[in-house]
Amino acid sequence: MGKIRLDIPHTLDKAEARQRVEKLLGYWSKKYGLTAAWAGDSAKLSGKVMGISLDADLAVHDGKVDGEATDPGFLLRDQAKKYLTQKLGHYLDPTRPLGELD
């Protein structure tokens, strides 16, 4: 199966960006049962989000979060990439206080 490439820029420091990604992964864990395993500043995700199987690798860097996720196929590819990009962008938005993200 193919992969969807993700590259989401941010203006946060790396530590805060990681906190926000951790918060998003916690949200997905509670809502969908997604599991995440961290090794340094990289996370390996596994499970389903919105009924779509998701296996992904994300890495938090200075200035961006990038990674790859399973491609759900032609019919859902654009929708899945849009959802992942928008969710990560929302959580990495510095105008949104960390405590208000869910």
C-alpha cells in the first residue's frame, strides 16, 4: 500500500510543537483508540481514525512536523490528507492556547 506524505510547517519551538502533537494524539487515542509510541521526537501511530486504518510515522522538527501515513486508496486519499493536515495545522497554530485544544 502507498503512503501519504505530510509536511506541516509551524512557528513554535520544538518542545511546544511536540506537546501539541502529543495532545492531538491523545485526542485521537480517546476518540478513536489510536495508539502512539514515541521514540525521541518521532511517533509511530497505529489504529483507525474516522473509520480509516492509519499507520503513520510523524517527526517533530524545528519549523515543521513531517511524516508518512498509509494511503487509504484513491477514493479517500484527498480527504484523509486534508483531515490530517488540517488537524495537525489546528494543533500547531500558535494563536490557539494549548489548554483549549481538544
